[in-house]
Amino acid sequence: MPTIVGRGLDRLATVRRVTRGIDRRTVVRAGIVAAVAYAAWLAIGAFGRPYNFFDMKIYHGAVVWWASGHELYEFVAPDTTLGFTYPPFAGLAMLPMAHLPVTLAGLVNAAVSIAALAVVLAALLRPIVDRLGWPLWYTVAIATPLAAAIEPTRETLGYGQVNLLLFALILADLVALRWRSRRGTHQAEGDGPLLRFIYGGAWAGVGIGLATAVKLTPALFIFYLMITRQWRVAWTAIGTAVGVTIGSFGIVGAESRDYFGSVLWQTERVGAADMTPNQSLAGLLARLYDSIETPGLLWLAFSVLVLALGLSRASNAHSDGDELTAFTLVGLTANVISPISWTHHLVWVIPAIIVLADAAIRRHEASRAPVGRSLSAPYGGPPGVSTLRPPIWYPTLTGFRHGFAAIGLYLLFLISPIWPYEHQLPEVSHYQDGLFGALMENSLALALILLVAALPWRPGAEPAFHTDRAARASMLYGRR
């Protein structure tokens, strides 16, 4: 009996030694992360649709067909009219999955996409959590399942799409711009050429170029880089996209000629414009006109207007030192003006939510220590000193509208109210459920347009350069 008790005490001492270094706060945080992940899983089941890697089956079938000696763009998925719609470079990148079962290929894509999402969130949230003193791992661990639960992410994962990977490529260039703006703090004399290349951000533009070679809509980022005079990054992106495309011509010339000669212009390959999941401006107008086709001239006029608005606001955000918001505005603008923007394309709402939430926090922090303004003292105080003081409730409510917008935007894309009102012409009119039903069916598209027009930027929060203007803007921001 004493021997048994002694062994039990030894095991208990071992457990104590193992758990001695575990902080109780860490255990609580791990429990919160697990609860959030479970809640996100339940939300996907409640608000998502049945997912079976539908798009991945098309991609997988196409590359298997291609690997067996057939023409890539002649493939048509069984029981559908759908085929491979990406450029040949994308086909080459997907070719290795021809050796995997389709379900395994979908699971691998989902795992890699979630990892890419977590890395992107870590990059986007790092400046914010450093300022607030929050632990990065905890913040990212909560943000990742929350982001995975909303419409664009769950559709991307469930259908086996590549949007999160392209999203990560583009935002990798944002990280490169960030490092380039701080290269003086990273480059010590002992750093080798590789570290200087990495931390110097010389590779900025490669991600956008690769994304453009896979899908044409990221080319709008190149145009943005040009109008903001970020010439080196723009030329790097152009060189990467052109180099990869020319390389594809050299490897698979026949497929490249087919794609750029005919497939690229066959818009019917991707579906009708009025389909409910098409939440672009073109889809919005087609549904408002209750037509399968978009009214061309009207769409062109509004697209030019949205393009000018989005790029001008992105340029202003860049000038005021908020490159994240600038990138987000460009991505949202691309979603709006593209003829087809399925709901799984709308991943740019993720940084939009982050920007709105951070704007709310910054405004709230600034209101807690009001700075006197140089006024003419309307209530009899000495000149040059403000006697105006905000009401006692002012600090509590400052930033409320941005915080409310962030929560509302998240809930909109979590619930995704378009699906209960999904209609398909010519069988059912898009006005079958009245004006409210039409509003719900177009709610995501309307939110995108509103974000392009009204998403705030945070002066000095994410500069891609060092200028006095960004520093002054950051100081003024704290006084508002």
C-alpha cells in the first residue's frame, strides 16, 4: 500500500511540474479560442450552404483530363456546362493535384487556405495589437475562426476555391511595402544580401503579379500602384505577370493561344449575370432590371464612376499613410466593377471590418484625453485656449458609429441574407418577394458599393513611405 501511494505522489509531482509553467490566463484564453471556433463551426452550419467541393471537382476533373492528353479548355464537368476558366498558368499550378483524389485535393486546399488566412490576419493585426498591448497569438486565434465563418471565406473553403490564396499573395506585397518603409530599422551592417532583399521589400509587386497571372481582376492593383506613383512596385508586378504568362506560352503554347484567343471572351462559361451569388454591380443591375443580361451602357457608366471614386479614395488613403485601407478600397472596387463577383470573391470585406474596428478604437482612445483647440474662446476664456469641453458621455460614444459599422458588416456577411431570397430567371422573377426581398437579394452588393464610397482611412496608421505629411496626418487624427 505505501508503495502504491508513493507512486501516485510521484505522478502527481510530475503533473505539477508540467503545469507549473502554465499561466491560468493562458488556459482561459485557450478555452475562449475553443469556444469561438465551435461557435464559428455552428454558424457555418446555420448560415452556410451544403458544400461538397463543387468548384474543386471541376478544377480537379479538368487537370486530370488535361494530364491524360486532352485539351484543357475542352473539358466540361459531368452534368454541367462548366469548364476550366482560369489562365494556363493556373492550370499548371493546379496540375499536381491530378495525382490526388478529389476529396483529398479539396481538403488540402482548405487547410492551405486557412493557414494563409491566419498568416494574413497576423500581418494585418500585428500593428494594431502591438499598439494596444494584446497578445498576437490570442488575437489571431480568435480572428481566424471568426473570419472563416463569414460568407466569402466559407464559400471559398466549401467550394474549393483559390480566393484566399490570391488574397494572401496581394497582401504579401502590403507587408513588403511595410518593411520597405521601415527598412532602416531592419538592415544592420551585418545583414547579408538575402536579409536586405527580404526586409528591404525589394520583392514588393511579385504577389500582385502572380495573382494577376492567375486571375485578371488583381490587375486593378497595378493601375493603383501607377496612379500613386509607386513605379518600382508597379513595374515589378507587370514584369512578374508578363514573365509568368510568357513562360506559360513557352510551356503550353496551344492552351495559351486558346485561352487568350477565345476562352477569355466567352463570358457565358461562368454563368448568367443575374444569378444571386453574383454580387457585383453588373449582377445588381441585372436583377433590378429583372433581366438575365446586364444593361450594358448603364453598367459601363456606373462602373466608371465607381472606379474613379474607389481609386481616388485609395490614392488619398495612400497619401495620408494608410496603405491597408488603400489596398482594401482597390480590392472592393474590383469586386464591384467586375462583371462577375461571386460571393466567394468578396474576401476584401475582411480587411474592411478590421479597418472599421481599428478606426473605432482609435477614435475612442483619442476622446479619452481631449486636446484643447486654438479657438477664439466663444465663452469668455483667454484667446487661443478652448473652454469647450465634451459632455461626460462623449468619450464613451466616440467611435461608436465605426464600431457599429464593423459589427453590422460582419453580421451581414455572416448571415448572408441573399440566399433565402435567391431567384432564377426566367422561372422566377427577382421581385417575387417584393421590394424587401429584392433588397435582401442585393444586400451584399449594396454593402460593397457603400464601403467603396464611405470606408474611412486612418491617417498615419499604415504608411508605405516616410513623409512629414503622414506624420502630421497621424497627429491630427489623434486630435479628432
